[in-house]
Amino acid sequence: MTDKDATDRLAEVQRRLREMRKDKRGEVRWTVSSHTAELAIGAIEKMSRPKPPPKSGKSRRRKRAKRLL
């Protein structure tokens, strides 16, 4: 297999891919159900909210120590 053959095959594959993409371009379904949209919006909102600081266990330890007294 020479470089010319490889180049010709690559060009043919690229041409065929372009044809397939052009044929499929109008067939993409762009609708989203309301449920899916609500899930996506909820996920975006959840990402934008700041996370609360982690709670320490100190208050739980103090309460436990007081119960044991």
C-alpha cells in the first residue's frame, strides 16, 4: 500500500462522511419533553447554588458528653 493509495482512501472516506452528515442533518430531533427540561433546569440551578459549609461534629459530641454525665 503506497502513500497515494492511503491518501485516496482517506479522501474517499472523508467525502463519504460529508455525504452522510449532510443526509442526516435534517433528521435530528430537537424537541425536549417538559420533564427533561425541568430536570435540566434543576441540575443547572443546583450547580449555581453555593454549597453550605460542612457541619462539624463538635455540637453532637458535646450533647453526647452531657447525656453521659
